[in-house]
Amino acid sequence: MIKKPQGYDDAQAYTGESMQLPPGCYVCAIKQVSETQTPGGRPQIAILFDIAEGKQKGFYQSQFDAAKRMNPHAKYKGVHKQTMDGNSVPFFKGLMTSIEKSNPGYVFPWGLEGNEKTLVGKKFGALMGRREFLTDEGERRFVTEVFQVRSLEGLKDAKVPEDKLLSEADIARYNQSHMPSQPASQPASDPALAADGFMNIPDGIDEELPFM
């Protein structure tokens, strides 16, 4: 017979889903790289990485292994995506420059087929912070993510960012987008009612909402 340990009811369940990386400055290593697209069709690079040094070494792999034991469809959480065109080019160049500076002698071979694979195993510095978000159930949670990519040398003068909290506007948009749908109003039979603040919207018009 297994007895419930003291403090069991008050303890937080420590699973792959609940493991969270503390904010801080981390040396990271690239595990996999692929070219993808944003939902809007813009080119981007997706980097799968893990913590390479220190007390949190291998954090994302450990988190993934624990999550897989509970959910075979669990996804690897150590992912950083960077858009590669338009006004994102300076940020993309910053990412690539930080990787080159962090790996002496490495220069990215532009224009070669499969050149993204040369990034595997390379190190970079990551300034990780916490961002607050709302779950589908409306609960406020935090996720730790990459706030800034730096060279390993650049980590030395980096400061851990403060938590990025939800604004009142963020919460209002969430509440607006999760309001229960209202039954369609019937056209007013009295012209006086139709002119008193009501509008008849023709069928087939889809209005784009600002919070979608």
C-alpha cells in the first residue's frame, strides 16, 4: 500500500509541462535548423536549441522527455523563430552575427544548398525573460522565452529583463474575443426603430475585427 506523502496535496505537480526555465543569461547550442514561413507567408528561420552550460544544461531536452512520457504528441519547447525579410532583416543579421561571433572561425556560407545545417552545434547567447499570457480558459500564466540573442561575449554585460506583463488592453481584447456569440438581431419592422441606434447588416459581409 502506497501512503500519500506529507505535503503531497500542497505540492505542485512537477511534469514536463510545468517545468519552466528561470529568467537569465544562457549559453545555448543549436540542435536543428529549418527554413519555414510565417502564417502570412514571410520567410523565417526556426532554430531548435538547448541550454549548453550551467545548472540548466539540457533543460529543454529534459522537459521534452518528461512531457513525452505523459503525451506522445508533446512538442519540443526550445524554439526560436526569426523572420528574414523586410524590416526584420536587421534582427536576422543580429542573430547570424551573434552566432558567428560566438563560434571563432565560423562564417555562414551564404548561397550554398543545405547551408542551414552548418548552424547545427553552434553556440549563441540568449537573454531569456518571462512573458505573461492568458490561457484559453482565461488563466494568467508565464512563459520563459528568448528576449534577445547575443554573442557569448555580449552576455557579460546583459541584464535580465523584467517580466513582460499583460496590459489592460491585452485583457480587454481577450475578453472581447471570448464573448459568447449573440443571436442575430431581426430587421426592425418599424422605420422609427431602425433609425434608433440599430443597423441592418446585409448577409455575406464579414467584418474583420481588430483583435483577431
